[in-house]
Amino acid sequence: MNDIRNREDIKVLVDTFYEKVKEDALLAPVFSHVDWPTHLPVMYDFWASMLLGDLTYRGNPFQKHIDLPIQAIHFDQWLVLFQKTVDEKFSGDKADEVKARARSIAGVFQYKLGILK
């Protein structure tokens, strides 16, 4: 199994992950308002900036989450699906890094939202 090496790998990760989210009983309702053709390229840019340093992402990801009806259980499930997706598709240093970054982001968001358990 290959590591995350380029933008195409990021696209595979993001697309596969969000397909799981759309099927998930807990998370699908939270994401029901998402305009997927607009959102997915933003997520490609976000993760490519984080992992590959390509600096294409422009935005404030936390701001997008402030008004969502989410609790710690949603972040827990998001992380389960994200880590499962990474482990199914990739192995290596970047795969480990993306999982660590996802855990960190989830923790920071929960702290800022006042829902950290």
C-alpha cells in the first residue's frame, strides 16, 4: 500500500471519506446541506496545503463549523471514519501525519466549540 504522495492521493482520500460520511447515520444529517461539487475541491485544497505544502487553501475551517448542530459524538464518528479511510487506502509517514492532524483539528474545534469531553 502506498503513502499519500500527491494531490491525486488527497482526492482519493477525501472522496472516499465523504462517501462514508454521506452513508453514516450520525454524520449524514449534519452534512445534508453541503454543496458537494463546491465543498470537495475546498477539501482537496485544505488537505493538500496541510500535507503537501501546496498553499492552495484559503479559508477559515473553524468558522464553517460554528453554527452546525454537532457534539463530541459527531467528532468521534468523524475521526473513526477518517482514520478507517486512511488505513484502507494508504500507509506511511504522510498517512500517519494526516491521521494525527485530523485528531488535532477535531480536538481544537471541540475545545473552541466548548464541547470537548
